[in-house]
Amino acid sequence: MAEHVHNLKYLRRARKNLRKASTPQEKILWSRLRINVFEFKFRRQHGVGNFIVDFYCPAGKLAVELDGGQHLDNKEYDIERTNYFESLGIKVIRFWNDEIDKDICGVLQKIKAELKLVTLSPSLLS
């Protein structure tokens, strides 16, 4: 039986607090993703193992992370998180906050392209 790794109970309060304290960029992106703009459902502040991702699409096994200046000092931690997600078959794409501010359409196009790759994946067709 597969180990349960999504939305572990002990992280519930942390996920809720992160949703309440969303950055302006997270709010902007969430306003687009929550209306199923790609016909894929997204969750925000979704727990995967001991980590919490900004946005997660279960059907596409896609994690979308927004990075601010704090990530410049936490590169090793981000690499550890990404490696863990990828070990579970979850693709991670990252955007800088200023990409959301300056080019939300471009960000959405990149997310759409990743989801399109997922829908064409032979493993999902069988």
C-alpha cells in the first residue's frame, strides 16, 4: 500500500496560515487558477510529505512554486524539496514574484504548456 503523503494532518494549521498570509503574487495567480482556466483543478498551499507547495494540480501532478527574495538564500532547501517532489512523480515549475507582476499571461502560458504535456503523456493514456 502506498504511503499517504498529501495534506498530512500535522501541517493543517500551517497550510491554513499560509493561505491567510498569501503574498500579492500568490493572490494574483490563485485568482486565475481557481477558475479552472485550464480545465484542471488546482489547490493552494497543498501539503506533500513534510513540505507545502504554493499550488498543486493533482490530475497533472504539477506543483507551481512562487519564489521571492528569500529563495536566494535557500537554494539547497528548494533543491531538496524539488528532488522529493520529483521522486513522487510530481513536476515542479518555479516563477519569481516579479514574473507574476510583469507577465502573468506568460506565466499562465508556461503552466498551460506543462499541463498539455501531461495530457499527452502515454502513461495517462493507458
